Amino acid sequence: MEEKNNMKPSLLVLAAGMGSRYGSLKQIDPVGPSGETIIDYSVYDALRAGFGKIVFVIRKNIEKDFKETLLKKFEKFTQVDYVFQELDMLPAGFVPPGERKKPWGTAHAVLVAENAVKTPFAVINADDFYGYDAFYQTARFLEENQEGTEYSMIGYLLKNTLSRHGTVSRGVCKTDSNGYLVSVTEHTRIKKEGDEIVCNGEDQKKVLPADTPVSMNFWGFTPSVFGQIKQGFSAFLTENICDEKSEYFIPEVVDKLIKTKKAKVRVLPCNSSWFGVTYREDKPAAIEHIRKLVERGEYPDPLWK
């Protein structure tokens, strides 16, 4: 059984965020009718789409809760592993500043999983609900692209990824006529103002088209990406280690790989509805959304029978 699973793509779930805006450990907060978390639905969709192993990136301070609420459950259905993302997990010669509290970002989270992921793999956020189609399309892509440096990204429309309760960060994308990513730029403090979607940068306000394709951190990679991330991390630290708010983001890594022609990224449009729980006020809408999906028969209740 393990040999068969090793031939399948893996799923890397980024769950090390501290949830400062949400106010609690949202990764294990129930949203389903029988107490399911968003992670439950992601793992369920991944398994039925053909993923064979689930790897979680967590912080050491949530290990006990995570093992008791999620890992024991998933071990009944698939191969499960987890790794830690901590501030001191840095290349030789670098020491984290004492005042830093935040993790080093999503690209660093991927990097710490290098020893646990040996197959083509997808990367997702623990607190985002992506829908089955996103997992299905990524699994098919990874089955066709076992090696090399052609990667994938699930593309969502910006207008469908906002929160009514605060600003969000999104990887804003440009694609070519063949559906490949030309550039991806991390934009922060995005929100809707009247009929417009705006990004409030440090110097000016920028209006973004509603149908702009954005990354919701659903990526498909081969293991070759680990070496590429590692190469850029030292340069990032050299420039930013004293900035306690700086983070090493996947979109920034991908954008550089595209511009230097070291990788190609195919944007996979999907029909799934995305929603997230960025703020505590987002939770009631998430609960209602999942309730409707269950009523339509897209998920069983309870999810894990």
C-alpha cells in the first residue's frame, strides 16, 4: 500500500501561520456540520482526486493539538507526516533576530518539508477552502509532469477571493496566450471600496480589475523546486533578516524563476468556489457555504464515515 501511494502526488498543507488576525488557532476550528475543519475538506478532496500522502507544516507549539485533532484521524485513510517551521531553521551563518515572531513565509514553509516530500506535490494553505476541482486538476497535472521544471498554479478571479471583514493579500498574475504565467506579484491590503477593488500600497492606491487572475497559494511542483527555493533563500536573508516583518513568499520565488527562464508555470483555471477564513468574522459565511455543499450532496455528513 505504501509503495502505491509513493507513486501518487503528495499534498503539502501549510499550517504554521499564527493566525494573529483571526484570534485563535483557526487551522483546527470546526466549520462543518459534524465538527469538520477546512483541513478535513481539503484532505478529503485530495484523497478522492488521487493524492497519496499528506504532509503538514506546523509550529512546535501546536503539535499536541494538531496530533490529537487531525493526524490520528487522517492516518486511518492515508500516509501522513508533519514537519516544523521554526524561526531558527535557517542556512548556516544566519541567526534570527530576537524580536521576530512571525514565520519566514510560505516559500520557507515549503523548504522545510524537503525531506518529507519525495514525489511531485501540491501546496495549499490550511485555512483556505479550494473545492474538489482544484485538487483534481492539479493531481492530473502532476501525474503528467513527474519531473522537470514545469509547475502549475490554480487561478481564481480576484473578485471571488475577497473578505468582507478586512484586507487580504493576493498574488496578482499575468498570463500569456498559452495559459502560462508571465508574472506574479504579491499585493497586500486589498479590499473592496464601493464598486472598485483597490490595493493600498505604501505610496499610492491602485485599482485592480475584478477579473484579475490571482494565486490563492495552490501550487503544483516537482521536487526540483526545493533546490530553487534554497538558492534564493540565502539572498533573501542577506537583504531582509533585520526586517522583522519580511517574508519569503512562494509568488516571489516563482516570479523570479519565470523571469530567469528557470521554470514555466501553467495556470489551471478551475470551477471550484474558493473561500477563506482570514478573520473571525469570516467563519459564519464559511459554515453556511459548507452547509449548502453538503445539502447538494457534494460532501457526506459526517465527512469521515
